[in-house]
Amino acid sequence: QGRLVESGGGLVQPGGSLNLTCTQSGSLIRAATTFWYRQAPGKQREMVESITTSSIIDYAGAVQVRFTVSRNNDKNTVYLQMNDLKPEDPAVYFCHLTVYWPSGHYWGQGTQVPASS
């Protein structure tokens, strides 16, 4: 239930852009707050951006100028547009849904944004 899949990760040069996608197989995104988390090697998992059912957006201080979260309810999809990538951005990015009714929590498997070296 609530299968959640991220995609769009990949190797990008510093200053480049990626658009991450989080797609839910049902129709839960319209009833959920969706979070983007990331976890870099040796680092704690941190919240990056989130969007509520009423399109209220929360940001981590390091990314709010460069990253933009958006949602398409018809496609059951949430996006994270990442621009001007910095050396601190490489990580595994995870999508998480908090659904209010029926109540539930759902995690995707993560999509990798590797360091460019």
C-alpha cells in the first residue's frame, strides 16, 4: 500500500540542475504532506523541503533559494527542482508522505545525487 518511488537523481556538475520526482501509485499525495529528505555519506538525514495539501512550503535554510518543491495532484506526483547545485548537496534524496486519512507514513527507496569529482 502506498508505493512511493523517487526518480531523477544523477551526476551533475557544480552549478547544474536536477528535477527529482516522487510518484505515488494511488492517490494519497493530495491528502498528504510530502517531505523531501536527504542523507549524505557520514551525515544525518535532514529535511530539505516539504509541501502540504494547501501548498504551504517549508524549507531548509540552505536550499530555499535554489530548490523548489511543487505538486501535481492529477499525476500523484511531487517534484523537487534543484538548481545551482553546491558541493554540500550530493546525497540520497528520499520522499516521505504523512497521510492524515487514512493515517499512514510512506517512504520511497531514495534516489541518488552523487558527488561530481
